[in-house]
Amino acid sequence: MSDVVASQVSVRDLKTHLSEWLGRVQAGEVVEVTSHRKPIAHITAVKSPVQGSANPLQKAIAAGVVSWNGQKPCQRDHHRRSRLS
């Protein structure tokens, strides 16, 4: 899969105006970075994950079946169980 390059930028200009170039990339533009007028890299935006590719836990959270408060999970003692005599 080849991306269509919309703009070229030299390493020097990229370093000087990094925020501006990253904003253009974030907006979907593909930027080719050059050094001494020779292409050395492409910068592309990170693609968001496909809706159907979420893992089962993410799907359960999205469906409201389980919730997460953002805290580190605490481990429960699985060895202590009530025994019926």
C-alpha cells in the first residue's frame, strides 16, 4: 500500500516548524522528508483502530457490560473460598 505524498519538507525545515508539519500530518497529509533533496522518510498519521478489531474486554466496556474506573485492578484472593461442610 503506497501513500500519495502531498508535500515535501527538508530535515532543516521540519526541525524548525515541527508543530506545523505534524498538524498537517494529523489532518491526513502525507509528508515526505528530504535530506540534500533526496527522500529519506514519509510521515503519516496514525490510523485509528477498526471498530470491529477491539479485543473482547474493550467490546464489553463499550457495550456497558463491564465498567472500569481507571484505577489499577486489585487482585482478589482466589484461594480463600467458603467451604460447605
